[in-house]
Amino acid sequence: MPFRMILSFLCLLCINQSIADVRLPQIFSSHMVLQRNKPIPVWGWADAGEKVTVELSGGGTAKQTKTVKTGKNGKWMLRLDATEAGGPYQLVVKGKKNVLTFDDVLIGEVWICSGQSNMQWTVSASDNAKEEIAAANYPRIRHFEVPREISLTPKDDLSKGEWKTATSGNVGQFTAVGYFFARELYKNLDIPIGLINTSWGGTIVETWISKEAMNSFNEFSDVVNAMPVSIEALGEKRKTRLASAINEMQGGIPAAGDVQSWSSASFDDSDWKTIEVPGNFDRRDIQYLDGAVWFRREFILPDSLAGLSVALLLGTIDDVDATYVNGVKVGGTTSKTATGRTYILEPAQLHAGKNTIAVRIEDFGGRGGFTGRPGDVKIGRGAYEQSLEGTWKFRIESYADNNQFTGPNDAGTLLYNTMIAPLIPYAMQGAIWYQGESNAGRAYQYRKSFPLMISDWRNRWKEEFPFLFVQLASFNANNGNSRNGSSWAELREAQALTLQALPRTGMAVIHDIGNPKDIHPTNKQDVGKRLALRALEIAYRQNLLSQGPQFQSMQKEGNKIVLSFSNMGSGLVASGKYGYLQGFEIAGADKVFHWAKAEIRDGKVVVWSDNVAEPVAVHYGWADDNMEANLFNKEGLPAAPFRTDAWKGITEEVRFR
């Protein structure tokens, strides 16, 4: 072949290879749900100046074709005409070089599902999981899970993801709250429902807000200006902070020789710090630590069990353990396993009276510690059980230089950039949100930060879409109550105040279906149902009662206070088998609250206490664990917790740093 022909061929090959494929964001895939009755944005990338054609086909009125010319930056976007619910359709995108085809596309209702672990919580970990998964036959409910990643700058696309249908093979890994919410909507509306699950356990609200929005709030602007310039710099800052915390806690990392005696029954651990078991040490006491930590405690073996074998149960442990009793190794694991630890203690390893347990846990990444549920940690034989929950001693042996030094809570905006920005402007109906546990310590500031996030998202989508959220469930986080203050009660109040701050917001109250001993209550079915009720009223304008009684006003009558409520429905009731109201407290000018008697009279609640002659304020459900609060309407929806005073709380001075 002549040289000129070879040269021409090579030039043509180079030109062809330089033509970029037309590309769409990861949120577009087969089985996706597109929002009905709104213009449908479709966007992506190709060569500058390239003509891109988008076709929606499948028959009926939904069939349409649009074209657009790519800008100089290679980006393009067009909007398909608003379309009624239906499908399946096919979406075809054509460029110069390639054609993208997306099959089994439905048009219906799309909802963003976001927040922390209670939104991330899966169907497979919820109540009646086996039955729920087996019964999942909703091919018109679809789910997209956004990958969990962080960035200091906004991303224009996700790294991966695909839409999946709600079948038995898929639904176990769906967001449980989202799935049960979608199922209720589907039963009521009979149209396709799409869920975009963008959630991450343990995250704070600030990480879900854009940098521009954070900068607009004076309490956040200094934090934004001090943000590191790279993830690596952020990691180094955090590593330094962790090393400093360990040094302050225990004087640094021990020498290898010192650790040898930590399993011994005679070892003096009186100067060790204490920790509550079960729990994740890297989420609570030593945040983001990956490495080895020792735990010690004593138990008393009754004389009746002397000379007998006894089972030691520790629940699940992340990641591996080595367990000793009276200095003798009784078990352990060398690789990560999700099964609970059960070790049989032989008579020779025990003696009547005081015995010592030492457990070395090594965490390689992610959460670490005793990760089982309350009730899992104990010793037992036959009908005898002795709980080993509660206070243990602990000491850090080592920590690893892993990815734990950069996490989603290290700065604001990190998850907005990776888990929200790439979704915009995908058309959707609204958002459901379950978060707040990680902001309880800054509950007062949440009055501003939570509405700021909602407004930020709405501004980005250029739409005042419905935003529905779950109020915190009952959980005994810190024994908080009216006497010593409750950060969880203050966070619930901040959530309720959002309803007044922003239109088209709705709150699902769920303190009655929480679990005082578990921050992750597994009844996600009722959470989804209550969110769906709010959606049917707010988003779909159905004439129904979607919430429980809401405190309106108070009036003093002698030594009693009379409370008025809205959303009473068919009337007020006290739930439970005893039929009397619980959860009310009353205080005088001394601000000391006393448990109160309360009864329903003529559609109002009358509250009093023999200990308070001149009452001035009432609290209802004002505690971390407020499960006993039992005022409902006859439609079965609980009253939201409240207070009638505005006295200073315990979180008013705490700020995001």
C-alpha cells in the first residue's frame, strides 16, 4: 500500500476515534421510571456541536422525538413533553457514532429517598422480611440505589447504578421505608412508582447541603471557608485529630510488650476508659477508628453453675475477635463473619464467683465493635441467663491508616456533591427523608440547617416539590428527659418547626413504633404507610386525615392546664390497654417538671399534678425514649411530642464546626 494511502487511513482512523460516544448519566438505564405530567429532562455528553436525537416510543400519546445540538463543552439537554403515566416504553438516544437504547421504561411517580441509616435500612433487615420478600411482586415499582461516595466538588454523574424491579430477587436490598412507602402509593394510585435511594448511614444534614447554600448561612460560612482543598488534606486533618484524641484518652498507643498482659484475669484495668456494649466503637466513642481495641469486664458465676459448662454469647462482632476468660483463650475468628459469636466455657475455665472476660476486636474498615442487638451479649445455661450488656472497660491497641480518615461527615457538602448533584435535574414528584439522629447534639441549629437543605434542593431543581420526613422514633440515646434535658426531644421539635418554616412539607410521627434499645426500629412498614398518607394529602391532594393531633394552644384553669389540638379527626383517644393518657409532664415557674395526670374532656386534654399548684408549662413525650406517650386520634395516628414553654435547651450553644 502506498505511503499516502496508509497515512490517509491512519488519519481517518484517528478522526473516527476522536468522535465521542453520545452518553447519558447513570441514572438513565433500562427499567427506569420517568416522572409523569411534567416535562422530562434528558441530558448527557457528546462531541461539541453534535446533533443528538431522543425518541420515546411504544405507542400511544407518549411517542415523541426531540433533537438538540451539543454545546461547545460537549453537554446537551432537552425536555420531552409531559406525559401521562404508562408504559413500558423504549427510550432511544442517537448520536453520530452510537445509539443508546433503554427498554422497559415506565412513566409514573418518582420519589427521592434520602437520609441516614434508617432510610438506608433494607427490606431484608426489617420485620417479616422473609414473608415480605416472598410476596414482592410489583414489577411497576422500581428502585435505583445511588453509590455512596464523597467529593469536595460537585460531580456531574454517578460512578454506577441501575434501576431494578420490585421482585423477590431484588427487593431485599431496597430501602425498606422507601419500598413500603411506594407500595402504599401504588395500591392507592395504581401507577408506576420509581424510588431513587440516595442515603448513607450515620450522616449529618450538613453533608447533604451544597457549598453555595452553606455559604449563605452565617453559622456555616466560616466552616466552608476553612474546608480543605482535597480529600487527601481532609484525611490528614482527620488522622491528626484521631491521634490527638487517642493521646488525650490513654496517652497514645501502647508498646507491643504492654499488650501481652491485657487478657490476664489479674491485669489491673482501673485506669481504662468505659464504653457501653453492644455498640460500634468507631461511630460513638472513637469515631472512625480502624484497628484493634480490647474490651474487659467481670461477671459473677453463681455457685449453682460451678463445675458446669456455660455458653458465652457476644452477638455479632465487626470484624474479628480473640476472646479470653480468666486469661485463657476460649474462641475467636480470623476472618470477617456475620454470624454471632458463641463460645462454650468448660468447667475448668470457670470458677464460682468473679470471672474476667477480655475480648480483642480488630476492625479492618467500616463499623467496628459489638454490633449485635441488645440481648445478644450474655452467658447462659439452660433457663439461666446473665446479661453482659452495659459498661465495659476498653483500651486501644493500634489504629490503621485506612480510608477511615475521610468520611461523609468530615465537612459539609461532601454528599451533596456526589449523591444529589448528579441527579439534578431528573424529573421527580418529591422527596422522603429519614435523618436527624446524627444531628441531635446540634438540635437547635437543625432548626436552620434542615430547612436550608430543603430549600437548597428545591432551588437546584427549580421546583417547590413536596418534602416529607420522618420524626425521630423512640430511642434511649442518652437517658434524656425533661429534668436533665433531651437532645432527641429538641431535634424532634426542630423537625416539627420545619412544617411552619416551609410550605409543602409533611412529617410522619413514629415514636410509638420505635425501639428504646435500638436506634434502628425494624417496623419500617408503618413508617412507609405514614409517609404515604402524608404524600396522598400533600402531593396528590386527596381529602384525608394524614397526621395525628397537633398541639395548638393552652389555657390555665386553676391548678390545671387545658390543651387544644388540631387534626383530631373523629376524636382524641388514649391508646393502650389501660385507657389512660401517659407521657404528660407539668411544671411551675421553677421549671421543675413532674409527671402529670391527664384526661380527655370535650375534645381537649386537661393536665395537672398535685405537686404543682401554679402550673405554667406542659411537656408531652419530651424524652429520648418517649414511647409511652399515647395520645392519638381515633384514626390511629399519634400526636406529635411538644412543649408549651420556650425555656433554653441543652443544644442551643452547640454549632457545626
